[in-house]
Amino acid sequence: MRPYWVQGFPVCRGGSEWVVHFGGRLEIGLRGALHVRVERLTARADACRLVYVSDLHLRRGRSVLLSRRVVEAVGGCGARAVLLGGDLVDGASELGALSALVSELGAVGPVLAVGGNHDRRVGLDRVRAAVEDGGGVWIQDTTYRLSHGSRLVSIAGPGAAVPGGGDVRVLCAHHPRVWHWARRAGYDLVLAGHLHGCQVVAFAYRGRLFPGGILYSNCCESRQVGCSRLVVSRGVSDLVPIRWCCPREVVVCDV
Ligand SMILES: [Fe+2]
């Protein structure tokens, strides 16, 4: 097999379906800059750029650093709106830090947020209040309609009714399992995170990342079925900050 590079990582490809990471990058800690991944659903000149940020896991002792890294990464994206995809805080002590981060990100555009399983432990009502205190919009059970030139982008939370109308329909979620119904419901873009322990990538097979793919069927970077694309973020942070060939990231999507 002949080695080549993908996003800075040395890999080997065997046939057209396997990608093996044999000398990948080990990342320990949270100090490094976030990778900015770009997913293009359209090549049109008036594409609407969204940036999806998931799995912040703000917790005591790391919130200031993580917030700074998020603001740095998002600030240079040129996005029209910021979508926060859940697992925002790991403890109630960090709700103030979340409000401050949302407030800072508001300089980019509307900040829309949904919760994840870690936010449920803190209390979705409390996390929602923190987002709204920072000037953000909680879209867990509702749809935000974003005007972009002559186009309308509908951005729904996982508990919202599937939006009718609009030029582009986006589902902002946390858990990738929503993909099974969302693609049939007509969403053009489904955003998810929820890395949860899958921060070691040894190889990819048919787009799935392993060994995480053994536990999670949608452990992948992205997947396209018909007109619907699933994009799974590798997130900003983890409970255990050790990674292999799995960069901490935000994801820019042109729709
Ligand atoms: Fe999660």
C-alpha cells in the first residue's frame, strides 16, 4: 500500500473502501486550535454558510480555554449562523460560561442551540436559560427561519415538526441516530455530534470509522443518501482528552 495524506494524517488506502491510519496524530489535552472542517452541499455562489459546534463539555477548569478556542475557530469561518449541537455543559457551575460564550458568538450571527444527554443531567431548562441569557435561541422543539438573500433556510431542532417550505431544511441535533428518520423526512442536512468515546480512529471502511463503528452505526464524518447528507462532528472536547487521528473540530456547512 502506498501512503498519502488526508487532513494532515498519514494514511494508507487499500482498494477503494479501506483507509488505514498507521502513523496517526496523537493529541493529548485541549490546548491546540480546533480543526475547521468544510462540508459543501452546494457550489452556488449564494450558498448560506453555517457553522456547527458540538460537544463543548464545558466544565470547571477548562471552560475558559475551550470557549477561547471556539471563538477563534468560529470567528474566521464567515458563517451566517452558529449552531450549537448539544452536550454544552457538564455541570451547573458552567452555565455562566455558556452564557458568556453564546454572547461572544452572537457577533457572528444568530446562535441556535439544542441540548444533549449531558445537558439533560444539568437540566435542559437551565441550559436553555443560559443560552437565552447570552442572546441565543433555543430550538430544541422549534424551527428557526434564516433569510439568506432570496433564500430561506429552515433550521429545526430534534423535537420540532419537520419544517414545510423553505429552500433548505437543516436538522440541528445531537445524537446521530436521528439520521434514520430525518433523511426520510426530507431534511437536506442533518447535523449531529455525540462522539462519546470514539476519539480513536484506527481505520475507515466504507466511510465508517473504527473501532467506534462497532458500537455506533453512524460513526462517520459524513454520509449521503439521495438528497440528504448526515454530517457528524468530532466535537470540541471529551471527558478524557486523548485522541488519535480524530481532530477536535467545528464543521462549516455551505447549503
Ligand atoms: Fe452526547
